[in-house]
Amino acid sequence: MTLAKLKAQAKQGDLRAIAALIDESLTPHGMRAQVRLHQGLLSVSVHAPTPKHRQRCVSTIRELLTKLKIPAIARVRILGKNRDRSVIWSEEFALGNGTDVRNGATRRRKPQNNHKTDAFVGGLSRVTPRSSSGDRIQRRRSRPAKLQKDPWLAVNLSVLFPGLGQIYAGKIFRGLGIILIEAVLITVAVIAFFSPEGNTLTSLGLVLPILGIYLVNIIDAHRCFKTLSFLRLERVLKNKRNKNNPWVAVFLSQLLPGLGHIYLRNFGLGAVLMISLIVASNIARFHPGWLLVPPLLYAIACYHAYFSCPRSALHSQDPIVMIVILIVAFKLTGILIPAWVEHDFVQRFTIPSDSMIPTLRSGDQILALKARGRPPQKGDLIVFRAPEFAKTLDPNAGDLFIKRTIGMPLDVLRLKDGIIYINNDPLSEDYVEGPAQYNLEPQVVPADSYFVLGDNRNNSFDSHVWGYVPRNHIIGKAYKIYWPPERIGPLR
């Protein structure tokens, strides 16, 4: 069809002819358009993401439609979209075609009385004339639409910590509520596990709601933008609109480094990242210096997966650097805080023998508060490294012992007829399995050393056999049995 015939049909309101002319004018500039006409409003959707494309697109369409003077078109709205069909800017203007469109019908405006108009304008020359609605539309500058928020970016934030995705989506109170609930549950679980009177079963029982809120929070972060259910999750991942969505790749890389690259069909690099994480995690178990490596692998995988998507799917305003920094920060927090607590504050131990019956039994799992320079008190259950002489007497006894502190530094101690005397005062003991069937001559406990005995006095490898415990061998004070369930409780 010739150009002249297209223009003739366009002037008659033929939408296909209008679309063909607009498309032909934009093609030299590397743009394609979709056109819709409804009640005098011509909507033009164009892939024109940059400001340079926007200016050229608007001027080209305005110039073309101004020359054509199509009576059926009163206003024009141009929507600039990117490859995933998100509107990133819009422009609207009126065409001075002298038409008035109501209910889809085009009617000519009635000519005004020139004499009356001239007289009216002359009499009110100092009054600023009020512009018509069409003029207001024409004079109004359309503001560029804000970059639309991506629901999968909200999902990524919610993976880092529950509630962050909701705040990003504009649901501030919902996000703060989720953060508060999750923080309270985590705090109660930690206190129940570590406090002497806390019940470990309460802590374990809270794990399920904590994980449940975490998973629901991830789905809810996406639901803040559109309806999503568990049954539709797989369909969303396979949706064509998400085919090149970089935030889907980042989300999968947060779950496991390499999954995002497999999603982008980069199977080789995906396998390398997975294997690297497994190797680094196993090495970090024995070499604390490697604890930083797994979080860095997560960050590298997310960053590379994001930029592995086609450039048309990327946005210049996407906070990928911030997300990577948050990933490293949260992963390190999740790894280093437990390691720091166990290194400096509380450590777990398993009782290997029955030398502390009835207080402790073989298989009990206990928590010990690190000494950190605090000397033990008389009667404390202490965990300590075995003295060298004890290892010499019994190489199979183990490297760590747990016994009860009986004699403090410089105390005068003796044991006769099953009764221990400290500085000539008998020691009341209601925790022993039975009285000792051996005697000890009076002796002075050396400075910076302690005399320790097992509660099962007649079946304990302790100070009455191998001597004293140096203060620098003491690791901490045992204060709680946290497992098995029937044995949970504080130690005294």
C-alpha cells in the first residue's frame, strides 16, 4: 500500500493505517510502537527506555500527527516501556484538530460569534483569559513516570530479613510488624535456649513459627505487587515476563550460589559455584579464617547473575550493589555471631562418662559459660583441659574434663572417713553419689590452682589421683543441661 493511501485511510480514523505510519516513522530510530484508539485518546506504547529515545519518540509522533490532522484524535498519550513491559515514563498532549470527541463520535465545534468575542476580549483585556480544557492539557507538562518497583527485588530483600521487602513495596506498617514479630520470636528462642531456667523445648518449638513467618513473608513480599499463591509460584518462575528478570536470578543465587546461573542456562558456571560453596563451607569448619569465603561466594554469585541477564532487562537505578553489601553483612552476621558467642561466651559440651553421677550422666549435653578471667567459686562445676600429669596416667581419658571445685587456692584440705575438711571446717555435700572410700592427708592447694572432685567420688578420675587444676586450664562454668528433654534444667 502506498504512503498516500495510508495517509488517506489514517485521516478517516483507520487504526491500522495510523499504527503503520507511526511504526514507519519510529523504525529508523530503532523503536517499535503499539497503538490503541479509544474515545479520541490515542495511546502509543513504545520501547524507548532512555531520555534520548523519549525526546526523539515524542517529537516524531507529535510532528507526524500534527501534519496528518486526524479528526478522530483529540489527545495523544505516549508510554515509554522497557523490555519487561514496565512503564518508565509517559507523555500526554492534545492535538489542535478542532474536534470534540464524546462517546466515540466526532463532532465539529460550533463557530463562535466573532463580534461578541472581540468585544468581550476588548472589555476584559486586563483579565487573563481562562484556557479551555484542551489548552490545559496541551500546556501541562507531563512528568516522567517513576521507575516501577520490581516485586522480585522485594522478594530478595525479604530473603535477607523478613519485612524488608514489604517496606520496599510501600507497606511500611506491615513490614515493621513482620520485623517486630520475627525479632521477638528469635529473641525468645535465644533466651529460652541459653538462660539457665529456660526450656530448650520452647526454643525448638519456636523454630517452626520463625521459619513459617520467614517463608510466608517472602511470598507476601511478592503479593504486595500482585496476587500470588503457592500453586502459582512455579508458573511465575516460568513466566515469559520473568525470563530475563535479573532479580529472579539474584533470588535463586541467594538460595544457593549457582542456581541463578542455571536459571540463566549457564550450567557450567552454576556447577562451579555450587561446588566452590561446598568445599569452602567444609574447610571453614576446621579453619575459622575461611568463614568469610562462603558469604563472599553468595555475593559474587548474586552480582554476576544479575549482570548475566541481557542488558535490556537491567535498570540503571537498580540497587544491586546495596543488595550485595546486605547479603555479605547478613551472611557474616549469621555465621560470625554464633561463632563469636561460642568462642567468647557460651560453649556446648557432651558428658562422656558417669563420673559426675547423680548431677550429670553420660550423654547429657550441657552449656558452659566461658571463664573470661572470672575465677570459679567453691562448688562450681567447671570444664577444663586435662593437666599433663592426668594425660600421662591415662592417655585415653580425653582432653576435656568436668568436675566440681572443692578446694580454692591456698585452702588447707583433708579428707577423712568420707568427709572433706576445708580449713578444718567440714564441707556439707548433698550432691554426691556416696561418701569417698579413701582418705587424703592435709594439703595446701597451690596458688592459681584448684582441687576438683567428681560427684561420683569412688568412680572418678580427678584431683585425688592426678593433683591440681591450673587456673589457665579452666574453660568455663557448666550451668545448664539443654538435652535430652527429660534432663533439661539448671546445674547447681
